[in-house]
Amino acid sequence: MPKIGRFATPAARAAYEKVYDETLAALPSPAGTHDVATPFGRVRAYRFGEGGGTPLVLLHGKSATGVMWLPNLPGLAAARPVYVLDLLGEGGRSEQTAPIKDAGDQAAWLSAALDGLGIGAAHLVGMSIGGWLACNQAVRDPRRVASISLIDPAGTLAPIPAGLILRTIPVMLPFVSRWARPRFLRWIDGTGGEIAPDDPVARLISATMAHYRPALPPPVRFTDEQLRSITVPALVLVAGRSVIHDPALAIRRARDLIPGVRAELWPEATHSISGHFASEVNESVLEFTASLP
């Protein structure tokens, strides 16, 4: 049977939809909501902001859905039109209908989504696995990319540590996942404090992990040749306290291999950089894209 992302049960979907609706309400009201057909399924996109210019297209982290951009949206949408996507195969309101087998398929569905939204080229802004997706697009279909902003991108510049993979195992086990998920999210967050139980982003990530069963290929780290082949302007922000890769290796490969890159190591940031440093991330992205079409 083809491997397609799905909810565990109809009851799991209903429980997830309730949390999704509640957390989505925390976002500013979108100027438009779009369901875009692609060869791999239907992609949900929300549009924020008004005016013209090349839009920002925001690509979220693992299990987070577009809700993860809650801290960033007001500032970004005040400066440029913004599209927020629920990544295909990652839960949310997007609906996968065909297997996504490799990096080529990942680029193909994103290109089709941009087509359906009428976007010729976009400033792709990706957090974590969304950063990998943005980089993948620049490598495989640069005609759709005005620039890439990679925010602590997972599996992109440095390997995902074995320890991270091991820590995800209890999260998926039925009898221990209830306590394992909060511990895992605190570890990823990296601040050492408790995550508020009513935090919209954490609630939805936890619900996605509990109720959705993804069937996506793991990200394949880009080769030196692939990174050297990038022709679009690139911004890379690496969190110095990130647990999803070796930050020193990630920043070194970015600086050594991506032509003309603006690469910054933020020593105090954890992997939750886009949330905990929302205003600083916004400032960096908007400054970077301001000089571009």
C-alpha cells in the first residue's frame, strides 16, 4: 500500500481538528485562505498583509504547521505580502493523496503550490525542516525562488544527531508518549523552563505528534556540490545552542559553500530561534529581502 501521511483514526482527526481550530484563532485574521491542488495532494495556504512586491512564503518546522509563525506574522506581514503554508505530509489542513518519495517530489509539490497561488518566484523563509525544503527548492527549481532564508535548518548543512533520533522514539510509543512529548519539546526548546500548557504552537505540535502519522522521506543532507550550485541570494541563521545539528559545522559549511551567503551564528539562540528571537529574526529577514526585488 502506498505510504501516505494520515491521521491515526477518525477520532484522532476530530481531536486534532479541534486543537487546530483553537490555535489557528491565535493568528491574525488572514486576508485569504487557499486550498491548492498539486500532484501530491491539496496544500492549505493562508495569505497575510496587503500590497504588492515579491511575497514571503513561510515554511514551518516539523509537526508545527503554519501556526508556528504566530510570533513573526505581525511584523513580517506589515512589510510584505506573506503566504503561510501547511507543509504537505505534515498534518495541518493540507491533505496528502500521493506518496512523496524523495527530494524531487518535495520540490515538485512546492512548485505546484506556488503555481496554484499565482506566485512566479518567492522569498522562501524556512524554519528547521522548512529550511531544508527552502534549500531543496533553490537546488532543484531555482526559477521559483527569489531568495532563501534558512532559520536553523534541519538536515541541511550538518547531520541530524543520533541522539535526536533516539529521543523521538518514546514520543511515538502509545504508553509513554503522554509524558515523553512534553519532555522532548522542552529539550528541543532548550531554554530549561516549562512550556506553558496553553502555548498555541506547543499545543499544536503535541497534537500533530499524537494524532498524525507522517510518511515522508527523511531529509538528505545537501552535498558540497549542491550547496555550491545555489544561485539565489541566501541568508542562513544558525542557533548556537541548537540540538538538531552541530552549529559549528552548519555555519562553516554555509560560509564555505553557498555562494555569496549571508550566514550568522547566534550564540545564545536555541532551535526555537524563530519564536524566542522573533523580532530579531524578522529584522534579519526583512533587511535581507529589502534590497531584493
